[in-house]
Amino acid sequence: MNPNISSNAHSLSSLWAPLLLIVGGLFLAGCGATAPVVQSVSGPDTLETDETGTFEASINEAEADDPLTYTWEFGDGATGSGLLTNHSYSSTGQYAIRFQASNEGGSDSDTISVRVVPPPQPASITSINATPNPVDEGETVRFSSNVQGDTPVSRSWSFGDGSSSMSQSPTHTYEEPGQYTARLEASNDVGEDTRTVTVRVNRVLPEICTTVSEMNSAFFDRNSSTLTEEGEESLQENADILSDCPNLSVQVEGFAAPGERNVQSLSEDRAEAVSSFYQNNGVPGSRIMTSGQGQVEGITSKKGGTRQYRRADSLPQREDDGM
């Protein structure tokens, strides 16, 4: 081999070695990781509290070098990972959601927002009132209520006597005494609720119901327990009072005159005749007590002659008087 050629080759080798190192260094420096670029971030614009929302991001996955890290910050202290994640909020408000993608070459991020609102609220009746209660018949009652829930809320009242109203705070007048169940139904697009209130309506008693102390007596023919036309007319006034005054009862006492036959049974029959008349005219038998007093002795203030003894008296009794 030609020694010059070998020597030349060695010289070339010594010359190229540093160049290869330099070129190699440039190549290595040119091979750094490609950083991610966030292309989109999406999610719901609005969520209800405790409703789960899905959030999604996209990046330049074809160009960005692994390993890649994805981080979500939801604005309420919670975090997530991955390109697709779920999250829910326990409190209402406006939240900024930040997504970040990163690798050894760098990082990129984007932010969206979500508004968190309360869930739909069905109609709910928290209270219902009737004022005054108890109330006298013919007196006006005002109804009110407290209803919560999403608007609009409709109300439907029924008063227990066949009457109704769609007003928010209606008034109503009960014409008859008794106990009535007033009912309110409230509804909106997401639900309904019902509540009732009991209204007690008192009877307004005529003044005579508290002042009457004496009633008409019925007089009979001799040895008879059949009511005369005059006797029925007198008793009709009594029956009208008893019908108008439920606080009154009546004690009926029958009498017989000296010389009549079977005075005890006759006096009892006369009392029963009056009782039957009252019941036939609408007075409950439970409010009537009868007794036969037998033969009357002496003179009374009723009417002159023996006719004053052939009678039946009606003695009014109020509830607090006893029988």
C-alpha cells in the first residue's frame, strides 16, 4: 500500500471527526418535543346544582409529542384530567373552567364558563289560613296562603260549600252554620301541591233564643188529648222558636182537671200530643222531654174556670240551664 495514501486517509479522518460531532450536535438539538396546542374546549353553558355536566377538549394530538398531561380546573376548587371529563356543582354561580395540555415541549390552555342555577322548583304550599275562624254565618272569611316554587303558579280554591275561586287571596261568605273544609290546589309547570283548612261557621241566634222564658200552653177539651185548632196555632209559635234556636230544648208537662177520667194517663197523653206536634214540625225528639203531672190542684194564673187545668205547658230550657 502506498504510504502516502494511508497517511492522507488518516489526515482526512482527523479532519472530519469534529465536523461529524458538530453536525450530530445540531441534529440532536433539532429533535426537541412538539408542544400541544389547544384547539377547542366545550361544555354546557348552564347546569343545575348537582347536575352532572360533560366537558371535552381537543388538541393537535397528531403533532404533539407524548407524554401529554391534561388538567381541568372547574373554578370551585375541584380538578379533573383527560380530554373528556364530568363535573357537577353544589352551589349556584358563574364558574370559569380552565383546560391545560402540557408536555416536555411546553403547554397551552383555554377557558370557558358555565352558569349554575337552582333546579326547577315545583309549587309548594307552606301555609294556608282562614281569618276569622271560627266565623259567624253571613260573615266574610278571608283566605290566604304562602306558596313557593317557580312562577307562574296557579291557585284553585274550593270552599267546601260548592263555591270556588281562582284568586290568590279570596274572600268567601258561608250562609249556613257548620264545619267546612276549604281546599287550595297550587300548581306550576313542574309540580303541584294541595292543602286544606277547616272553617267552623257558627249559627247566629235570634235574640229570642237567649231571652225567651215562657212559651204558649195548649188547652184541651174535657177528657181529650187531641189538639184543637186553637191549640195547634199556639204550639206553632213555640215550634218556630225551637226551630230557630238550636240552643233550646223543651220540657212538656201535661195536666188534667178535677173530675176528668184517668187523670194521670190523660195528662201524659196530652204531653205526648204536644211532643208529636213539635216533632212533626221539625223539632228533634232528642230536644223534647215529656211528663204527666196528673190532676191540678188549686187555682193557677192560666185561664179561668176548669179549662185552665186541661192543658199542656211548654217550658223552654237553654243548654246551660239543664233539664
